[in-house]
Amino acid sequence: MGDRSYGLDPNYVARVANEVKSVMELGAQVCLVVGGGNIFRGVSGAAEGMERATGDQMGMLATVINALAMRSALQDTGVECRVMSAIPMNNVCEPFIRQKALRHLEKGRVVIFAAGTGNPFFTTDTAAALRASEMNCDALLKGTKVDGVYNADPAKDSTAVRYERLSFHQVLAEDLNVMDHAAISLARENHIPILVFSLNEIGSMAAVVQQQGKFTIVNDNGD
């Protein structure tokens, strides 16, 4: 959304695309999972009386819109990419097929995974952990509005303390707001570290990949 209250901010989308390009220039393979909360949130719809499954399906379609916007922005920077959807819509993007996605990565393309897991009741956090596991990713980066994981909301609590390192067990035991429990459990089972950083800081994504800048790492033992 950028500074908007709804929808897409083309300038912010373009900036995120440049962040991804900077990581590609380091020689990394990159795949993305995008959310859809800037357009529609299934949980919010359910809270207002809509059936949760229907709300989640609408949210999954919103992620496809965001994925297409990100693909366009990446292509404008000269980065080749493909959108793969968990919900088949062949006239818009490719269906998710694991071996084909791996082949795209081998060819130096960014792969954007849309439509979450393709199932209601699962968040895009869980989709990110699932795709990271399927793609044999070395790490899962979560771009947020803040530069890591805090013990309280830093926007509301000036005394909030940022964690440098956490274990998966700590996140689950203390119910810290990193990702939902299904995503944390899946990352833990597959030994994929999660790095939480701020997307609002220019150059932050490339810095995190090089283990520089501010971020919180969540892994097996918190080391």
C-alpha cells in the first residue's frame, strides 16, 4: 500500500522490485510469496459476518493481483520472473508445479508464488514457509514495517525491546508475533531460519542476505 490506505502504490511496488533486483545481483536465487491484505483480508471479512472460507478465497485472489503487479515492476527493472498460482488460472499465470518452479530458479528467474497455499484457513505466512520448504530455500525473509521482532508493538509501546536472535521454541512458547504457529512449526521442521526485517529501509533486503543491517533471526537454537 505504501502510504495509501488501500490498494497498490506503484512507487512502493517499484521500490520493492529494486530491493529484489539488488539481491539477485548478489547471485542469489529468489522466490517471493505475496500477501493480499492491501486489497482484502479474509479474517477481517469473517469477523464482519462473511464465511471464513469464502473470505480466505477472496484474499487468495487478491494475492494474485499483487503478484502480477510485482511481476510487472520486476520486469521493468530488467529482472525476468514468473508468477505461479496455487489456484489454476492459466490465462493469467502458471499453475504451481514444483519441478517447473525449480527450473525457473535455475534459469535465473524470480518466481512469485500467488494464491497462498490454495486452501482457506492458511495464511500467506504458512504459504511462505511451505514454498521455502519445497524450494529447498536456505532462508525465509519476512519483510515487515519494523526492523525485527519485538516483545511488544513498538508503534504503541516506546519501551518495546527488539530481539536480535530467537529460537523457534521461544517464538512458540512466548507467542511472539513473528508468523503464525503453523508457519513457525513448518520452518522449524525443515530447519529453515526466518529473518525478519523492515522493507521500509532502502537496501535492507540485500543487507539482510549478507547478514548485515538490522533484523531478527529465528532458527533452531537462537544462535
